[in-house]
Amino acid sequence: SSDLPVQDVADSCRTGSATNVIFGLALGYKSCIIPTIAIGCAIYTGNSLAGMYGIATAALGMLGTLATGLAIDAYGPISDNAGGIAEMAGMGEDIRERTDALDAAGNTTAAIGKGFAIGSAALVSLALFGAYITRVKIDLQQTSILDPKVFAGLLVGAMLPYWFSAMTMKSVGKAALAMVEEVRRQFNTISGLMEGTARPDYKACVAISTNASLSEMIPPGALVMLTPVIVGTLFGVQALAGVLAGALVSGVQLAVSMSNTGGAWDNAKKYIEAGNTEHARDLGGKGSDAHKAAVTGDTVGDPLKDTSGPSLNILIKLMAVESLVFAPFFTNCAGGQGLFFHFFGL
């Protein structure tokens, strides 16, 4: 967390939350450059050597690091939970400092793991896209972006990751609001809670999180599951090809930027709190205005790096898998032209 990008984000907290958010977003957008170029090179090399089979093999190679990816992904939450347990158990500040350092490293390893997941999702989805094109019997000319159906689908597909992310982020916000209201209710109704002599109602807070995690995911899940069926049935296989391509290209960029932005904000907050360098101590430490701005950034970044960013992998892959499974059905709907265009004779 003492790397230069995190220091830049932490330094931006001097002038408040707004500049912290601006620097964090800029860092996330910039972090897309190298991964995107690497994925593009892998796709070009794999296709040059063995066509779509080469791309599928490249995806399999990235998925071969699954054990390592799971390990480094699990490292962060374990360290974070250890810090929470240490704080709840009333352990010393030295213990909390160590768990914070481990958690900061966990944010970095989690970002690496998410990057591998996003890269493999992109390669797998492209291989599935090739299989879909073969299954519905359309050639490269029919999937050209100069075709109006394909281009319209491309725009809609590029919009879907943003729609999906908006739904998941709003769900997190609603659950957080309900949690804050419950905590306030307990402080107002349970006597002795502020003094530490009474025990809070943990079950109510856990119930809010659990219920929200189940009920709030229904609309985003429906969006992912229904979009290929609706587009393929009503607008045909060419429009669906554009939707899949647009969601793939847009989703990869958005997932990378979200994951890295959220991790940078979290590490910037920990960097200020730790005060291990002269620069960090100059920012004022815990409780300072810079720290308050960093906390705001961390709060904004949590749904980005823990909810919306990672879940975009599911959107990209699941839409491709579902389209491939339903490809024969779409082909039989008005000869693959879609019921809408067939009905209006377009």
C-alpha cells in the first residue's frame, strides 16, 4: 500500500473527498491499459497459431492458475476478518496495525486475482462467441459492425455492464442504509449500548445483510438471464452477436477499473492510518481531515471492488453460455431473423 499510485490517491485526500474520488477513478481507468493490451496480444497470438482453438487454449491456460487465484483471493477477506475480530475482542493497537498491513496486502493480491478472473472470462467468452457464431450458421460478413443489426446490438451490449453495475451498487447502498438505520435504532432503544455495558442485537444486522444479498440480486440476475433470450428471439441471431461482443468489450474494461479503483481507495485509507512513512504522517493520521476523505473513498470503493467488479465476470460468461445453449431455438425463430423483424417485414 506504500506504492506510488496509492500515495497519489492518499495525497489527494488533503483537499477533501471530491479530489480523492477523482484520483481514484483516474487510477482505475488508467489501470485498464496494460491488462487490455495483454489480453489483446493473447487473443491475437492464440488466433494466429490455432484459430478459435488457440483462444480457448489460452483461456484454459489462465484458468490453470485457479488454485493460486483462489488462494490469493481468500487471503484478503481472511485478513480483513481477522482485523475485525481483533477490534471486537479489544486487542491492542499493535495487533490491529499488523492485521491492517495484512489486509492492505490482501487488497493488492485480490486485485491480481480479479485481474486473472477477468482475463480468463474475456478469453472464455470469446471462444464461446466463436462457438455461437458457428452454431447459428452466420459468417464474418454477417457479423460485421457495418450491419445495422449487429451495430445496434453492439451498443446495447456495451450498455449492459453499466446497467448491471448500477443495479448491484444501488442494492449495496440500500442494504447499507437499512443497516445504518438498524444500528441507530439499537443505540436509541437499548440502554447501556453507548457505554458498552449492554450487548447489541447482532442477529438483526446479520438478517439485513443476508436478506439483501438474496432478494436484491434477483433483478440483476434476471437482466443477465433474460437479455439473450429476448434479443435472440425478437431481434435475431445477428443482433445477439452484437450484444455479446459489446458486453464482452465493455465489461472487461469496467471490471478492471472497478476492482483497482476500490482497492486503491481502501489501501489509501490504510496508508494514512498506518503512518509508516514521513509522507503518511504528514497527512495527519487517523481522525484527520485527510483520513475522513479517505474513509469516504473506501466506502465508495467497497461496492466497486467487492460487488459490481467481480460480478461482471458472471455477466460476460453467462450471457455467452446461455446464447450458445439457446442457439438452435434462436435459429428457428423466423429463420434467425427475429420475430420483430419478421412481423414488420424488415
